[in-house]
Amino acid sequence: MQTRGRGRIAVSELIIGLVLLALAAVIFADAQRLAPGSMYGVGPSEAPTMIAGGLVLLGLATLLAAWRPRASDNEFAAEGAIDTAAVVVIMAALVALIALMTLGGGFILGCTVLFAGTAWAFGRRAPVADIAIGLVLALIVYAVFTRALTLGLPEGPLEKLVQRGLDLLIGALTGRSG
């Protein structure tokens, strides 16, 4: 990131903010050309419109950050060193995620590994807790995506077990036997 002294504009942040706003405008304009939704008002244009709104917020925040006073270049260089080990751990966790999802390990296990690896890279040294947190978050995301949004995610042995459990739970809640 390009730094600046007090009172100067950070050009890189200014450019990124403008690009985000332009991207939001393109997505919003494209969303308006989609067919209207059902009688309830929710249609295919809703998700792109929300994404465009998020990009507008990010773009405005980045533009505001371009004018924010900063430390001098020398102070930034002293504290801005890249932690190479953390980058390597995150990249290894990402490769593990891709390998697990591609080779049949499944979404839940892959996301759990990615979460725990990223937490480790950020300096947290509680691997059992991180694995448990990652597992719970991955289970929630998997359930929401596969049941509420009816989207398919890469399945492994754990996902098949979770699907059976969700079927039993939904059957018990609705009074149907499965």
C-alpha cells in the first residue's frame, strides 16, 4: 500500500475506492436488467443488488481511508514487515482445503482445516479449540447452504453423516418418520 505523510492523499486507496464504486455501479445496473421476482418481491436481482450495496459501503470506506492521517513512511516500514511464516501456513491451509474438497474429504473437513490453520497463522495457539470452532462454523454453513439455499457443496463421509442427521432432525420436528 502506498503511504503518505500528513495532509496528503493515499493514491492507491483512492484508486481502489473508485474501482469498488465503479464495480458496484456495473453490478447494480446489470441487476436492474434481470427479470422481476415473484409476487413477494424477491427475485434474481436481490442478491446482486445487495452485493452492489456492500461494494458501495466498502468503496466509500476506502475513499475515506485515503484522506485519513497516517504515520510517516519510515514508521510504516518499521512495523509493516510481512510475516512469511503466517503466509505459508495460510497458503498450506488453503491448499489443504482445495485438496480435501477435490479428493473427497468434503466441505466440512476442508473448512475446519482452513479455519484452524488461519487461526494458527494469526498467532492463536489453541488448536483443539480452533478445530472445534471451525467444525461448528463449517457445520452451520453447510446446513444453511444445503438445506436453506438448496445449493450443493462438495461431499465427503462427514457430509453424508450430517445429511442423515439433518433428515432425522427435520423428520422429528415435522412429525414425519424417515
